[in-house]
Amino acid sequence: MTPIPYRVRSRRADRAESVTLTLEPAEGLCPTFEPGQFTMIYAPGVGEIPISISGRGRFGGYVQTIRAAGAVSRALCRIEAGDLVGVRGPYGTPFDMGASAGMDVIVAAGGLGLAPLRPVIRELAAHPGRYGRLTLLVGARTPSGVLYPRELARWARHFDIRVTVDRPDDKWQGPVGLITHLVDQIAIGPRRTYAYVCGPEIMMRATADALVRRGVPAGRIALSLERNMKCGLGHCGHCQLGPLFTCVDGPVVTYDHAAPLLEVPQL
């Protein structure tokens, strides 16, 4: 599938060593998306990578947060407003927002994992009456690595928000350590709790296991698995995880399906 030209409407350098771009089609309308889906973004002359959609722009288009980690992501982080990129998608299975209706909801994000969860959080905050108690747990390496600080302050009107870091600075006054410590500290009614989790794979496994130990059923813990995606169409096989191709069978998978696969070292 050929990438469609998208223009960078705006570029914001975040304090979290990342860049947030708003992308709009050079022509025509932007396809709709659901929380948890991703696009393949092509940096001209460099290559393409999967990037989760973290929101819709004020005038349409996709808001996407990128952290410089490889050649393509570094190229995308250097792009300026007005430049063109190629976009394919949206692809992938979304987070099921209906599954958590009427329940207490825990959102757990590690590092850049807050970006794919941003649409989930915004949906929960927009309709708090549809849900029970809302809790947001955020883990980051450093205080400057916490994404969306201004939005976190706004979300605090609806969420019990707890943020922990691995390496605090002199000004940090919050918790220090793993996000699983936060799971152990919060009140959980396991029979009425649903969780959305995204972050590094080791963080997701540890968080999901901590929730299961607290009594939350694995089938009510949704993870976002992004493994070596190349085509986004399930054709190339790079993202295969056992019987799953995470670009089409995921990235969102409930933990009852994901846990047995993540326990196999070769997968």
C-alpha cells in the first residue's frame, strides 16, 4: 500500500525528549481512528515505522508523539511544520472502550506508552459518568521524561493520578521506583475493575501480573503489543508473536491471550 502524503501542520518539542506532530492529509479527509490504533509514517528517503495515534488535531488529522530512537524516528523528530511525510493506516485492533463501561478503570502507562493511551484517557475524562473510579498510573525514567505534563494537570479533575520515576532529580517529590509499586498502593475492587496498559514489554508484564495478583481477571487487562511491525498488514511476518500478527491481531490484546505467549523466551 502506497503512503499518502500528509503535511506537518504543527510540531511541538516536548520536554520528554520527544516531538509531537500534527499531521493532515495534503488532499482529502483524514480517516477516522479508534484509541490504540497506529499508522505507518514514512520519513522521505529514510524509511517508515509504526507510530501510535495519540489524538486528533484541532482541524482534523492525527496527533502523534515520537521519541528519537532509531534512524527513522530521528528523521521524523527533525521534521518541521510544513514538511511532507507519508502515512498509511490507521491499522490494528483498538482498545475496547465499551468493555470498561460501568467499571472502575485503571490506566497504566510506562514511558512513551502514555502516547497510545492518551485517546483512552481523553475518552474517559470526557464521559466520567459512564465509568466508576478512574485511576491513572504513570512511570518514567526521569521527571523530564513524563509526557503531557499540562494535560496531566487537567486530567487530575477526573483521575486519581500517581506518577513514579526511576531516577529523580533534586526537585522531585513524588514516588520513586517501579510502576508496580503504585499498583500495590491503590484501592482495587477486582470484580468491577478494567485496566488499559501500555509501555515497555517488561513493564506491561509486571503491571499485568501485579493486577492479577490483586484479583483483576486477565481478560479485563488490555495491553498494547508493538513488536517489530514493518508492513502493518500481516504480510511480512516480522511482528509475529506465536499465532498472532500484532499489526492485525493487535496491537491491543487482553492479557489472558498475551500471557502464555509472552512467557515463551523464543517468541
